[in-house]
Amino acid sequence: MPELPEVERVRRRLAPAMAKARFERVRLNRADLRRPFPTGFARRLRGQTVTALTRRCKYLLGHLSSGDTLVMHLGMSGSFRVEPTADARARRDPDAALEYRHDHVVFEMSSGQTVTFNDPRRFGVMDLVRAERAGAERQRPSALHQLGPEPLSKAFDAISLAERLAGRRVPLKVALLDQRVVAGLGNIYASEALHLARLSPQRRASTLTTASGGPRPGVVRLAAAIKSVLTRAIRLKSTDDYSSSGRFRVYDRESDRCPTPGCKGTIRRVWQAGRSTFYCPDCQR
DNA sequence: ATTGAGACCTGTCGGC
DNA sequence: TGCCGACAGGTCTCAA
């Protein structure tokens, strides 16, 4: 479901229920999501306090008093519900309603709130990683450790983006979906950012850099567009899902008139790396 | 090392 | 109405 802006909004919604609160009860309704839950998942969480709830890329990170980190990823269809524990318990067993059928993880927090993870497609992930020992991450680098820069941080700019695009022969859109290039873009905001920067999604990534890997003008626009698109999405959204937000420039707008001022183009849809890309062939070069 | 294709799942929507 | 295929916001693994 979510790209960086949606995950960030989920984080802000969960923080009041989870941050500074203790896990009083943890219930798993099945043994796995995309991967099995780590052994002792519930036991290791119980009694721990969440010192802070942060986000890295599309991952939510619950930092625990034990030093361990609760890692949560929403995959395509994951979502969290927050409700008073009394309400959650009252509804428990009798209600096998469709709405709750995919409730896989239930956290009862000392804040009096229950946080429930629901994920129909089960592409989500929950993991509990132990406090890092020196060098541990080099021995077994996980996806988390290979992530590129946070696009809204100062570390992300035209220079760093150019460095990571240099020499890559894949189409620009495909490169933007690679979380090692920039951490948190997904299929929607990759298309959105490219449209705002007026860059063709089909252009080779390496054409945005000079022979030595430096930035060309396009990459300056692209870095700025990525920041702009994500910042606006975080700010504008009234809920965590797309339906109510609706206002995309090109995504899911095939055949619409291009929104670029002065452009008479029509939005097209093409396939790249198995995903649909939306763009305007007239103003995106 | 990089890249593309397929796999993992369920739900929904449009067409017949 | 019901069935069927296409498609969905994300990774991950495997083979070329």
C-alpha cells in the first residue's frame, strides 16, 4: 500500500499509542506474513517499552528499551488500526467479520490503546532485530542496511542522486524504484516526481550525469521534484490511503490532459519492469 | 555486478 | 447475477 508519505503518516498516527508505552500483550494470529515471525516474537516484545517510533524508508522502527528494534513494513496492503483496548477486546472472538479477517498482529499497549496490524495480501513484514553488535551488519547485510539516502534529508541532493544514477543503464523510472538509489519512492511517486521534473521515465538513468558522474541540469530538477512531491503528499493527505487524496499529476490518469501549464499532451501508460508507469510524452524528455 | 522475469498473496473491478 | 482475467501502492530470488 504505502510509499514514504503514507508510512510517515502511519508513524504519526501510531506514535501517541506506542511511543513511551509498554507492550502488555502481543498476539499473533498466524505464524508468518511474507516471512515467518522471528522465534519468541511476542515473548521478546512483552514488557518492553517503545522508547521511540521512527521511520526509515518505508520501514517503521520501534526502538525498544531492551535495545532491540521492532521492524515493521506494510507491504502492499498492510494497515494499522488504533483503538481503545476495551473496544478491541469487546469485539474479539464473535466478530469474524470480513473487516477483521486479516488482523494478524495485535499489540495491547500500556497507553490503553490497542494497535492492530491488518494485511490481506501478507506482503508485510514484522521482525525483531537484536541490538547491533559491531560488524554484525556487515556479515549479513539486510535490505535495511543497503538503503539509499532519505529523500527529505539534507544528505539527499542532486550530487548524491547523480552519484547513484551514474553508470546505470536501466530506465530512470526503474532506477527510482531501487531503494538503494533513494529510499522510499514507490510506483506512484516515482511517476509523479518524473513528471514534475519533466523527465522521461524511459530515459537511461546514466544520461542524467556527466561522464564523471556529476549532476546535469535534469538531476537537479529531479532531486527537487522528489522532495517536493513527497513533502506535499505528507502534508496534504487527510488519511493513510490514496482514495481520499486522489490528486495525482499523472498516476492513474491515462488519457487525461497533461497538467503541466501550457502543455497540450495526453497522459500515457506504459509498462516498465512489470509495473505501470504514467507520463506525458510531450513534456517529459 | 546488473538486470529482467517470476513469485509471493488476496481483493476488486470491468467485461462478457 | 456470476464467472474470469487483469491489475493493485512492494520486495525478494533466481537465472542470464
